[in-house]
Amino acid sequence: MIAQKDTVEWMQNGQYKLSGQVDERGRKIGVWYKNVKDGRLREMTEYYDDSLFTLTIYRFLYPNDIEQKMSGYIDSHGNEVVNGLFIRYGKGGRIISISNVVNGLFDGISVSYYDDGILYSVQNYDRGIINGGFSKYYSSGMVMEQGKYIDDYKTGVWVEFYENGKRKYKDHTRRV
């Protein structure tokens, strides 16, 4: 049987930041809680330990109690690697970005929003590298910039627009 010890890591203001249990080797096990300054729960992290890796399931709780879950594991170098849909929330609980993460890298379409929920940008990732179409928008919803990336480099025709929709600039970019 594994010996377990309750552990609390305190914040400077005296409220606990992290609390949970560790095993006899000091590894986090079970559910850990992270609280913000006012004492509200901000994050629950669950650690499962076996001989291959530690799986971590993150549950982020935002001020309006919106829950975000992600999972990950500890690689052979001791680094935490995240997997899953990564959703960032801004003030008032609005979504400000949605991205898919595979083995710690963005993979697939990534969408960002202004704080008021208006679309800001859309881009595609392939294992952490920007590949494919890219679009950026004004807060009015009009296109600001459009183009294409190959292996993290702008390529082909890139066009910038004024907020009224008229073309501002056009560039034929070649990868160097």
C-alpha cells in the first residue's frame, strides 16, 4: 500500500494555493485543488500514477463557474504534456480562443475572439506549426488581413484591408 501525505502549498497572502496528497516519493497523487486569492476554487487537477506515466486531468473553473477539462501526461523527461480542446475564457466568462492540443502542440483550426466575442482570427496548425489559411478581422467583423502559411512562414499572396473593406496592401510573399 502506498503511503499518502496531505500537503498544502501556501500563497504569500496566507490562503492556500495548492492542496492535495503526495506519495512516499513526493509525487502528487489523487485530486489537487488550486484556489485563487479570494478562496474560490480555480482548478482541480487529478493525478493517476502507474509505472508508465502520470495522467493529469485539468478542470479549470472560471469566475462564472464555467468548467474546462484537459488531459495530459508526464513524458520520459518529466515534462507535462497536454492533450485536448483548449478553451481560454476572458472577462465575464466569454470564450477568447479555442484550439486543439495534441501531445502539447496546437493541431487543427485555432480560433481567437475579441473580449466582446467578435471573431479576431482563424488559423490552422499542424503539430505546432502554422500551416494553411490565416485570417484576421477588425472588431467590426470586416477582414483585416488574409494569407497562407507553410511551415510557419507566410507564403503566396497576402492582402491587408482597411476597415471599410477596401484593399490596403497586397504582397506576394515567397518563403526564403
